[in-house]
Amino acid sequence: MSGLRAAIRFLTRLPAPDPGPQPPRRYAPWLPLAGALAGGVAASASVLAALLWTAPVQAAAAVLAGLWSTGGLHLDGLMDLADGLGSHRPAAEARRIMRDSRVGAMGAMAGAAALLVRFALLLAMPGPWRWRALIAAAAASRTAMVWGAARGPAAPAEGMGPAFIQSLGRRAPALALAAGLAITLLLAGGAGAVALLAALAVAEGLRAVAVKRLDGLTGDVLGAIAEVGEWAALAVLAARWPA
């Protein structure tokens, strides 16, 4: 289970014993499950909030718990990517802007939009369906992240993102896809499979943009894939929940 422990430590701030150094091909197949665990934290917050409060508070609790469970890792990637692409600079300069710890106007707007979209989609769901959707969407988005990384290529830059992409191997993405599909089907049936497809479409779209504008994928791009892929999955599940 060292791969699962590494996946939890890689993607979340949930407690897990340190498994020592693990290559991406060992822990990448576990990333959908690690995402599902983070989604489970958000789902639990929503369920607990329902004991005392109405739907808006339940949705807000899920959003905040989700941010805590990941440390805002994926949201930070989206904000950095927005700053880089919004600069309209050449690829190397845009990547330099993305590495800057300061948040620009485009990044701030992207972060605000991310929180608003997530809150609105959760509010659109009935409570009994929301917890399933939160876990399924989290698994789908991390599956999409692995799939996007497998498609590559890595940008000519240093950091965890390019190292992850270059060391992923061929078997890990297929195993991650199988795990993501199993989780989404178990939790949401056919709607879960459609949600996974939506997240994969986001991964392909952002990958194409990154290749064109940044000369490849970075860690921030992978984070943005996870964040926006989760929106896409939640949007499908908000529109298709059972009667």
C-alpha cells in the first residue's frame, strides 16, 4: 500500500505514513482513490452541516472542507495558469510568471470563479446525491490529471510537474483510468461515466492549450486540469442526478 500512501501525500494534506521515495509509476494508479478520499472529506462536511443548516451552508461547508483537504493545491495551479496565459507573453516568460508566488488579477479572478462555480453546482444538487457527486467528481478529476500527464509533453522547465510527467510510464495511466471508472460507476452509475468523460475532455483541452502557449505541461497545468475537471464532472452530476 506504499503507492496509496504516496498518492495521498502527493495530492492531499490528509495524514498518511511516509512511504519513502516512490516513482510516479508506483503511485499514479492510486491518485483517483486519493482524490476520492479528499472528496470524502468534503462530502462528510456537507452531511454534517445538513444536521443543522440548509443547503447553502451545506454547499459552503463542502467547498471549505475540500480546500482544506488539498491545501488549495489544484486551485493554486489554476490561478497560476490564469496569470501565465493572461499575460499573453511568450512561453518562457509565461512560465516564469506562473512560478511567481504573487497572484495577479487574472489569477484572482480565476480563483474567485472557481469557488463560485463549485458552490453553485453543489447548491444545485439534492443533499442525498451531493455526497456521492463530491466523491465521484474528485476521483474523475484526478484520473483526468493522470491522463493529461500521460499525454504530455512536459514543458522545458524544472519542478515536480515535469518530473512527474517524464517518469509516469505507460501502465500507470491505464490503471488510473480503470480505477477512476470503477469509482465513478460505483457512486454515480452512468452519470458517473459521463462525468469522467467530461473531466477527460477538460484534460485534453487544457493540454492542447498548454502545448500551444507554454510549450508543454507543468505542475500548474496539472493542477488546473484537476480543478476544472472537477467542475466539469460536478456539472454533469448536477444536471443528471436521479429523481
